[in-house]
Amino acid sequence: MSTAPPTVVLGDEFARTLPELALPHQADEALAPRLLVLDERLAAEVGLAPDWLRGPEGVRLLVGNHVPDGATPVAQAYAGHQFGHYSPRLGDGRALLLGELAHVDGHPRDLHLKGSGRTPFSRGGDGLAAVGPMLREHVVSAAMHALGIPTTRSLAVVATGRPVRRETVLPGAVLARVASSHLRVGTFQYARATDDVDLLRRLADHAIARHHPAAARAGNPYLALFEAVVAAQASLVARWMLVGFVHGVMNTDNTTISGETIDYGPCAFLGAFDPTAVYSSIDHAGRYAYGNQPVVAEWNLARLAEALLPLIDDDQDRAIASAVEALGAFRPGYGAAWSAGMRAKLGLAGGLDDAVASPLVDDLLVLLRDNRVDHTSFYRRLGDAARGDVERAREVFLDLAGIDGWLARWRALAPDADAMDRVNPVYVPRNHLVEEALAAGEGGDLGPLERLLDAVTAPYDERPGLDRYAAPGPEDPDYRTFCGT
């Protein structure tokens, strides 16, 4: 095995600290690895030289075939509720944690692969991933980061040269993902199910040290950990809702302890504002519809509370009472984050009386829903209205009397147009543009993907020549995305 440059140091903290949750494993050999896309800025942040990553050894690192000395690639164990149904043993069925990298901010980051081959958790799956879904994760996670939303990030996508069989034969790929960690609600569910309280405690201590160190100084550190995760998830989901992001598969194994968005499978951004919007091909009952996301997040956090009960208090009744009280902070926390975000989107002064702001927001959402108005572009048009040009905002409504009355109430509050432009994006990864870029990328043409990335990674800056990236796509009520497995 050749030696990696001395700058590539991968820690093995997770594998050492929690061996019961870490199965050593090796990635499949990639037949003809070819780098498709690389986030050079992220590479520099984690101390990896972009030029080296583009070379043969760097590309082999990105598919898990070049493992630095001292690193221990592992498949992580976790359980999870998938669409409400409990699965006691999920784990990394097509993924590997290569190890931890040092980040310029002083906090470690996981380097994790997706599509690297079968593991002991594959449960009959092939462990592989196709180019299209991995490019989707790359572009959408890059957009989410640019929007200021906590997220795992795609470092690179590498074509493997190996075909992947789905409905058709597709080109295979591996995604190299960087995250604060891959600890999930499902990780705690797995540890709890072992009835090994020492393992559960070590996992919780690891999560506190990694993500919520203030909890260690609390009177009850494990209750404080739960409170911190509740707050992080409340803030995260509020941010999703404000930009019209639909995750699509909010299982407990996709709910992070860090408060980062993870797993961009059947995800999408709203076109027309619709609380019932569902874009996932497997969400037949609409469990994870756009408007259900806050309720689902709260439900998932209740499952984390159940897992933590033995640590919160030796007396189960007291533990339950404490957990229920802590979970009760989710709704007000989410409500405060969402309300503050909506005030910002509308350019309203922070001190505006809630008796004025709340009805204004509620009435607008009804108008947007009933008139099927595009979620993203409307708020930019509203910025024009704040500057005096109301026609662009009102022309997208059929109910002109309704929007005229609303605009008069809103403009009387002297909204700040410049502040609105700082929080309302011009460009998001619109579904038709993502599909166009993925289809071209699967065929070997990365130009559309690169142009889309250029737009969505500077989402608030309106630029000439990018009109099609700001415009709503064709309405397709049957549009669906797929998880890629």
C-alpha cells in the first residue's frame, strides 16, 4: 500500500471510542475511478490539497481505495424508524466512515463515503450508488450550505467505471461526504436496544464532546444533550421551511444529533407554495410532506428521548417527566425561529407587535397556497414591491383584490427591501434544472451541473445571464425524486 502525503491524517475516534457501533470494512475496488466534481473550497477547509485530490492517489482516497496509515474505515451501526416502522438494524449498507479530518475551525469532520460497496449492513442491497443521485446530493448540499442552512457537504463525486443496475443500467459513482459527524437519532436507538447502558453512556458522552460541549457542565448532562438536540433540530427544520426545502425521507436515521441536514435522496424545493407537496417516490401516504416536517421532527425527537431515558434518571417515571418537559421546548423553539425568519423575509422590523405580524404572515400563506404562487421568486418580487414596483408581485395572483389588500397592509409597515434581498434567494436548485443537470452528467456532460452550481452557490446575488435559474419551472404535479438504492 502506498503512503499518503503527510497532510492526509484520518483520525479513528469513532472506531476507537465506540467499537460496538463500528464494523471495520473496506471499500470495493473502483474499476476506473474518474473525478466528476470537487468542492475545492471544502477540500482546503479540511486540509486536503485540491491538486492532490485531482491526482491518481487523491481520487483513490475519495473512493476508499487509498487508506492513509492509521486510518480504520468502518461501517457504522444504527437503527431507525423508516416511515414510522422500526428497523432494529439498519447501518451503513452502502457507506463507510473513513475517519475524521481536522477542519480549519478547530472542530473535527467525518470523511464518509456513499456508494462504496456492500457492507455487513447491506441487507440484500448492492451497496452501490449511481452518478445521478450522487450529483444530486452534491448540488443540493452545496446550495443548502450557501443558503446558510446547517448541512453535511459533498466533497466530491467520483465515477467508478462500474455499472449499477436499477430500473436500467446506470453509471456508478461514489460520493465523498464531509459532516460534523454521522451520529443520528437511530444511532442512539441502536445503542439503547442493546440494553448496554455503558455503551449508551459512552455514545452520549461522545456526542456531547463532539457537538454540545456545554451539556457536560450541566447538572444533568444527558438531559442537557437532549435539550440541545431539540433546539438544533427546531432551528434546522424552521430554516428548511423558510426556503421551501422538502427533505423527503425524514426517518430517525436521517435526523442528526448535530442539527445538520443529512441524506439528499428524494429531496426537492417547492415550486408553487403547497403545504401538502410530496416529491418522494416512496412517500405514498405523504408522511414527509412539506407541511408535516415540523411535526415529524418532533416525533423523531421523542424517539431520541426514549433512547436516552436510562441516562436521564434512574427512576423511569422521573426520566419520562424530564424528557417530556424538554421535548416541550420544540414547538416554541421552532415557532420562534420560523416567525423570526418570516419577519425577515417580509422585511419587517424586529419589534413589530406579533398581533400585527402573525395575521399578516398567515394571510399571505393562504394567498400563496390558493393562487399556487411560486415560493422562491415571489419573495424577490416582493422586494421590488417594497421599493415601489408592486406589479411584479401582484401579477402572479388570480385573486387581485386579495393580494392588493394584503400589499397595502404590508407596505404601510415600511418593509426594508435591502434586508429582504439578504434572506430571500434568487436561485435554488429548481427541480427541472436539477433533473436536466443530472441527465447531462450521467451522459458525461458536466456543463449544466457546473452552471447550476455557479448559480445556487451565490443564491442571493442576482446576476445577468442567469434568468432561467431564477424562473419557475413547468408545474408537474407528478414530479417525483428517488433515493437511488
